[in-house]
Amino acid sequence: MNIKKSKLGVAALAVGGVLAFAVPAGAAVNLQSESPGALAIKITKNAQIKANGAATIVTLTVTCPTNWVFTADVSVTQTVGSITTSGRGYTYEAPCTGAAQKVKIPVTASPAPFQLGVAYALGNLSARNLYNSNYAYANTGREIVNVQS
């Protein structure tokens, strides 16, 4: 009788082990099939100084699926002398084309004007499907150079 119980216990463990690996694999396939496709954000290297440094124009390259809308924001931080100046700008609910699209976002400086030269930019992208509740996010950061426009 002990032998039968041992064999039954080993069989139960084996079935449990197989299910433990099979169930998450099936769930992963479902999650992949629900993914929105390509969602990406890239910050171009050069930004254009405007109004004597009151603002800089940052160009983002955004990719998101058709039938989606996106909101993108960018923040810029730069050390000017002994002061750190920064700003943020965004675009709201713009339509996605399904291909890479360029978006120019003005960023106003505070407490001091931006200067020509190196700064750091952080970009965030959120997108949502117009026909259901699917949404996705992406972000990036990079060193940029403020140049004369």
C-alpha cells in the first residue's frame, strides 16, 4: 500500500510540474497577442533655442499603432552657471499614423533662460486605443545640444 501511495504522490508531483510550466506559457502567448505593436519614442540630438533662451524646441520621433492617440511630453534640464534651469512641454491626444512621426514640442525655461550647449532631455510617451481600453507607455532620455535656430 505504501508503494501505491508513493507512486501516486510522484505522479501528482509530475502532473503539477507540467502544469506549472504549461499554464504560464499559455498566459504569455495571450499577453503577446494583446500587445499594441510598435510603440517608441526618440529624442533628436539638437534642439532649437527660441526667444533668447526663453524656450527650446525639442523634436521627438514617435511611433504608435493606427487607431491610437498619443500624449508625449519632454522635460529639459540644463546647468547655466551656478543655476540649474529646466522646463517641460507636451502634446496631448495626437493621432497615431502607424509610422514614425516627428513632433516638435516647445519647452519653456525656468528660472533662467536656456543657453546654447549641452542639456539633458527626458521624453515620455503614452498611447491609447480609440476603440477599447488598451494603452501603452514608453520613455527615453538623452543628452541634447541646444543650437541656434
